[in-house]
Amino acid sequence: MNRKDLVPESSPQAAFGARLRRLRESRKWTQEDLGERIKYSSTHISSVETGRKMPTLRFSRSSDQAFGTENTESSFEREWRELRHGSLLEGFPEYVGYEGRAAEIKLFEIGIIPGLLQTPEYATVLANAAVQRGAISPEQADERVALVAERRAALDRTPPPLISVVLDESCILRPIGGAAVMNAQLASLVEFAQLPNTVLQVAPFEMGVRRTFDLPVHILTMPDRSLMSYAESSQRGNVERDGKFVLPMLAAYHQLQAEALSQSASVAAIQQLRKGTP
């Protein structure tokens, strides 16, 4: 049987395949053995190992189950997300993985609608602007837009996560795309607020110093009730799991919610803006 030599350094996809082969052979499994465990053909496994076929999320999760690497720093799912979303800020794919399993999600955003709430059209305008600036390629722009749908789909589960979102007023006032794009985005926010598992609030400019954050905030409560937060610099994102850092952020978030407009007043403000769009 011919055996293709692998060059993990040639690409992230090749590195994924080389690691899959290395772990498989360390257990003395054939491709057929692994195939039986993860419900894929040996031909498919061979194609992933040699870099001819891109691994999927299902394949990665099945591999984690077979090798016992689920929910670890070295999981195949994490590697897949980094491979799939290579145009994203370092650290963000890790956060997205946790977000898709969280029991509670708390967000605060400044300037733009959070990705979790963006319509495809709104997300496309932002991605295309990044292409025009030369920051990403058209293919990477497509990946960013697809991620918006993937993140929303990950929340369609039973029971659904509880989601609290506070938007700085700049999020709803800043025009992104044409009037039609903004009108659809604002309408989507109203629909989001009507869901039984969501709370949507606007932090008006008049709050001044009573606004407790000057940067975007992401706080997750996992099914085991552990807390984690996510924050970004211009260079990378960071997931924080240490409670002594996350708990003060959670307290500040509750203070923000208490000072922000109520959900009914927030929806009324958004509807008032919609009256100025076609």
C-alpha cells in the first residue's frame, strides 16, 4: 500500500491531517479502524490525512470523541475552527466554540451590531468593507458572513441559551450599508427582543459616565455554571476563565443593565429610528 509522506508545515490543513494520522497510528489503528469509530469511510479519512479533503465540523467532533480530546486545548474541533476561520482575530474561534455551548450569553457592543445579531446583509457590508481596505480576501469575507449564520444556528437548541444584549446607542445610529440594510437590521433586533429567552437594551449617550464599559464585553455562563469572558485588542482576542477577573465584569454588566433603557423603551427607540428608513 502506497503511503504519502506528509508535510505538516505546508498548510494548516496539512497539519490537521498529519496530526490525525499521528494519533491514529499511535493507537495502532488502521484507517478502517478509525472509520468504524467515527462513521466515515477509510477513503475519506485518507483524503483528510493527506490534505486532499477539508475536514468538517462533524468530522472533527467525531475524531475528538474517538481520541478523547473533546473540550480540550488540543481538540480537533478547536483546530478546525482555527483552520476554517483563519481570517478571524486570534482567539475568536475559541470563543465561538464556547459560545455555541453556553447556557447564558451576555454581550455589550459599541459602534456595530454584535455578530450574533447581525443580518446576512449587514454582515456582508462589513466584510466587503474589509476587502476594500485590503484587510482580508473575498474568500475570507465569505467565511466571515458564513460564520454569522453558523453562530446563530448554534443557538437553535433545546433548551436555548439565555441571551442578554446591551447596545451602545452608537450601534443603532451608525449607518451600515444603505437604508434598506439598516431597516432590515433594526427590524431583526425588534424580532430578537420578542424571543422568550432574550433581553435587548440600549445604553443611550446620556448615560455618560454611568456606562460601565468603554470596550465591547462578552460574558458566558457554561452549563456547569462556570464563567468566562472574552475581550479583544487590536492584535488578538483572549478568553478569560479566572473568576477573580470575570466576576467584577459580571457585576459591572449588571450595573450597566440597571442604568440602560428597559427592553420596551429600547424597542420603542429602535422603532422610532425605523420610521426614518424606507
